[in-house]
Amino acid sequence: MIIDCHGHYTTAPRALEAWRQRQIDAFHAGSTPPSPSELRIGDDELRESIEGNQLRLMDERGIDLTVFSPRASFMAHHIGDFAVSSAWAAICNDLCARVAGLFPRRFAPAAMLPQSPGVDPATCIPELERSVGELGCVGINLNPDPSGGHWTSPPLTDRHWYPIYEKMVELDIPAMIHVSTSCNPCFHTTGAHYLNADTTAVMQLVQGDLFKDFPTLRFVVPHGGGAAPYHWGRFRGLAQEMKKPLLEDHLLGNVFFDTCVYHQPGIDLLTRVVPAKNVLFASEMIGAVRGIDPETGHHFDDTRRYIEASTLDQAARRQVYESNARRVFPRLDSRLKALEQGTHHA
């Protein structure tokens, strides 16, 4: 199988954005927010939004299944308060689960959390439990900077985050470390804030000893790990100065990188620097970079082409395409096995 571990519902029906705008307007006006029941999106609308977009591209590119979470830039945890984030997260998670229900062999849902700046992360636990237990989500997105580019939260290694980590370990799910929209004009959302956050997350994990407390905790750092693979020597050297273990032992039992890197030299660097066991195939298609590369004539986010053109051997490609995702997302593995057994019995 070819599993894309990083997809977002960027093509949701317009009614979702309209409901969200009403919610934001009500918060700023101090008026009653719209009820979630006022958002009406039928199954046919969901199918239409997927079949001509993600599903069409998956078929064209030979991708079997996508781990599908709410649109990252729409999480916007800096807007409103916890009540706003809580209602918004539940709606978005429900939609992703419905898509996975309509296309169970092509999508597996992942959840956003109802994070809010300055609010105890423990408040996210009910939605996390609901998403996994009721919606069948196989992972979560964790925003290390709910403030939207001002970095007011403690580092990921701080005990501030431990309630979420404890629940992740209990439920045996990974988190993709993924920020949302930047409201700081210094940081372009997808060109700077996303990549800054990826790099920052890796460095925070180098500085701390989080995995001593949580030896089975698993993080996926998206967008190829930001600058981390490119500056792996710097991270190794800094870890050495800090008297930390080798990065192979300090991080790579728990930290994984995806392939949302949009040119061949970048993928070649990633797969040379990071062991194949720590690389998960992903494209984040219909995401930040949707255009066609004039140098290749293909879409920038058609990342399978880069893997196929890389020097990875067949065994390593199988790890990147499938076995790593099944290992990092055990609930995805269970979901796939259940589908396979259903086919066998049929």
C-alpha cells in the first residue's frame, strides 16, 4: 500500500467556512454563536468535495489511503476562547470522520484539538477521547503554538503538555506537530510559520528528555522536518554539547518525518540524512503549494514522483510507503486489517 500520512480537508463545502465566520462574528460581537446543528452538509456534498479533488489526485498518483485531518490553517486556535475552539474542533473532526465513513478504504480520520492560548491542555482530553473512541480517529494534530505565531506556550518538553501525552500513550496514538495560521505578519503561514515550527519542535525535543518520561510517545514532524535534516550536523553537535545521547537514541525512536518536501533535492537530502525507518510518505496535497513546477511539468506536491526517483531501495520504499505508517499509527494498522478481513470474508 501507499499511505499518505498527511492530508487535510482543504476542499470542504463552503457552508463550513460560512458557519465559522458566523461563529467568529458572534464572538467579537458578544452575541449568541450559531449552533452546530445549523451547519447542514449532506453526504452528497461531501462526496462531491472529495471525488473531484483529493480522491481524483490520489487515483492519478497511485496513493491508496490518506490520513485525513481538518484543514490546518482553519484550526486557528488563536481565535476566540476555549468554547469557540471546542465547538469548531468537534465540527471539523465530525466532517473528517464522515468522509472516512463514506470512503473507508481511502481515508482514515485524524483529529484537531480544541486548543486555546493560555488554556490548560487538559481541557482537550474530552474531544481527544471522543475523536478516537467514537469517530475512529487514528491520530491527532497538536499545535505547539496556539497563539498563532507569538509562541506564548511552553516548549513541548514542558509538563504543561503532559495531560495530552498521557492520553496519547493510553490510546496509543501519535501526534503530528502542526501549527495553524500565523497572525504575526513577520511569519508567512505556510512559508515561514509552518517550517519554523517544525524546526523549533525538533530543537525543543533535542534540548529536553521527554521520551524518558514517555518512552512510547510518537510524534510526526511534518514538511520534512523543517530545517532539521538540512542542519542535522548542527543538531547533532548541539546535542553533544548538551551531553545528550546520540540523536539516533535521543530522538529517532519517537520522532518521525514526513515527505511533504516539494522538490527532488529536498527528498534526496531527507532520505540520505534520516533513516528510512523514520520517514513516512506524505504529500499534503491540495495544500500550501498547489501549482505545477515549470522545471518538471508536474505538481510540486506530487511527492510520490520524488520517492520513485530517489536512491531508496525496494525495502526502504516499502517502509516509507506503508510499514512505517502502520507502526507509527497502530490504530490505522488495526483499521486496515479489519478492512482486509472484511474483504477476505466477503
